[in-house]
Amino acid sequence: MLAAMPDSAPSPLSAGGPALRGGGDACPGTLRLHRADDGALARVRVPGGVLSADRADALLAAAERFGDGELHLTSRGNVQLRGLDAACGGALAELLTAAGLLPSAAHERARNIVASPLAGLDGSPALSGWLSELDGLVCGSAAAASLSGRFLFALDDGRSDVDALGADVTLIAAGDGCLLRIGAEDEVFRIPAGDGPRAALLAAGTFLRAARDSGAWRVKDLPDEVRAAVGADVRAELVRTAGAAGPAVRRPRPRTATPPAPGPHGSPDAISVDVPLGRLTPAQWRLLTKTARRHGDELRLTPWRGIVVPGAFRRPKDAADALGALAAAGLITAPDSPWAGVGACIGHPGCAKSLSDVRAEAGAAVGPVGRLPVYWSGCERRCGHPHGEWIDVVATPDGHRVAHVRGEHRDPRAAVRNDPAELAAAVAAARA
């Protein structure tokens, strides 16, 4: 029975995996289901957001066999399955393992890697080599199994999109080499491109050693002096083992990410769509998978709850036809959609902590396209909120609070009562 589940319960296949540090890391996975009001929840890690059509089929099969049939995209380019039976853990893990989506039981929550979704498609460097190597190194490292489900790697092709997401370890393509950033430090150091994945894993291992005494889950949780020492230790180790690290250089982390605009990219080497509130029906998922098979057999899930379909769109008409079909299915295919930039947590009734049905409220408030993205949260936890600059709408017992967020700075919050018209007007004014 679901009521008997703890908030985060291991499946039988998770025996022998990393213990929860202090019992506090309740991030769900596929072997550790999370209790929600609409059933159990599984989060399937998809490194770099890259899925073959066959693996996309497997995710839909899991959603339909064990859950409510829908697939929910996360702010890290992963997939959540909701409405699961609490007893499905073992069978779910077997299905995902057979599809290649669960290569290591001990590391399934540590495979948090985001990557620039347009990499290699519009003249930018490809990141597939880095991605496969880093994922393999993480899964092959006993120490990496102790990384929390919150720890994040980012692979940026040089356009500074995922570099803005506040990852714990970021690799940035730069000419014939790459830059390594640890946390949000403004200083990075140059290393040969071929050493990038190894350096990223080394940084994660150095973080784990530094975090033993502090109990930090992420680099940003470390004391300032310890965080600085992690970077120095990583560079010293790279120099000792391979002479592979140049001096630190200043490159401030960008404060705002620019996701791929919905539509064609690269003349076109790809098409991109956004997903309203990150929620995909089985019919929408099947259409996306069919489109991928027809044009290149790959989907790339973005950290902004969108999907890029790379492929052989031989003529502009091919891309236009594909986008037309996806638009008819309810997906966002152009930047002028009123849904562009609108996000929300699951809200009530899916989450017991939510104070309102924020998805319905977000839909009711959809209006003119705003300059800034807006994210609706049912409580102060703000699960899945974006990074950079955005409008923060949080439900309260008396209404909502609306604030403009710029990185770590938050403007004074405006209280808005529970009046749909007044709330919609306040959100539109804040986004303008």
C-alpha cells in the first residue's frame, strides 16, 4: 500500500547501493521511489538528455504499464514517471535495465549530467564523446556512487547555455581544449579537451572528500575556504598526473541561460519544441518518437522542459511539416506561443505540500508572451524552479507572492490575493 511507503523507498534491486548520507538525500530515482499524493514517483536519469527512439519507447512502456501513462520532463533533462504502484519497483527496474537506461544500480541517482542540447547541430562542437566517457567514468567509480542525487555535471559546447545552470562541475568547450569550472566560481582553468571527463570526475571525487566533515550535498554548500581549496586540489592533481592544467583564468559564470528557441535550427539540422508545463501525453510522446525515427533516431531532452530532434531534414519543408504536426498535438513550436517560458511544479492534487493547483492557475493566467520566464510553485520549496532571471510565483495560505529573481537576488515580493484576473495581471506585468 502506498500509505506504508516512506517518502523515498528503495526497491529490492537497490540493496548494496550507496547509503543515504545522514538519511537526508531523498531525491527519487528508479530504484528509490518517492511517495506523492498521486502515487509513487520515479525519476529516470537520462545523461545529457539523449535518448534513442527505442529507449524513448521503453520509457513510454514503463509509464503506461506501471503509472498514469504520462511523462514529465525535469529541469535537468530527466524524465519522471508518476502515478506508479508502490510495489512496481523491481519490475520497473528490470524494464529500464533491459532498455539500457539503468547501467548501474549503485550509480543510478549519480548520473546527473546536462549538456548543450544543440551541440554539434549548428556548427558548435559535438559533446557526444565527452558525454559517453563521463557517464562511463561515473558508473565505473565506486566513490561516485556516494554523490547525492542533487550533484550535477554540465557539458557546455561554448554557447554558455548549461554553464548558467549552476552545476557543481562544468566542462566548457573552448577551441581545441576545454575549461573546467567548479561550482559557481568565476575562475576556470584550461585543460586539454581529451582530459575533460577525467578532470570532471576528479573534481567530483575531490568534492566528496572535502564534504565528509561538512555533510555538504553540493559544491555551493561547502564553506568558502573549502570550496576554493577543492579547485586548487583538482588543478594540482591534474598537473601531477598529466601536466594537464593551465593557470586559472577569469570567466564569470553567466547568470541567465538561453534555451533553444522552438522551431528549426541549423538550416535545419534539428527542430526544437517546448512542452507545456513539461507534461507529455502518450500520444505526444509517440509522435515525437516517430519524428525522431524518421529523421535521425534521437531525441534530446533539454533542461528547460523542451525536446530537440536532431536529424536529416533535407528540405525546409520537411522541418516545417514535422513542426506543424507537433503543433497540432499541442506542443510549443514557435517562440510567440503564449505558453513559452511558463513552468510550474506538479502542485495540488499531486503533491500534499502544495497549497493550490498551480498548473491550472498557470494555464488560466497564460497571456501575451513575456520577456521573462515565469515559474509557479505550490509551496516555498519551489521544486524544479529555473535558474538565472525569472518571475517567481509562490502559493501562500492567503493567495500568492510574485517576485523578480536575478540569480541569488530576489526583489521584494508582491502579495496578490486569490483572484484569477488580478493574479494574471500581476504576472503579466512582472514578465513584461
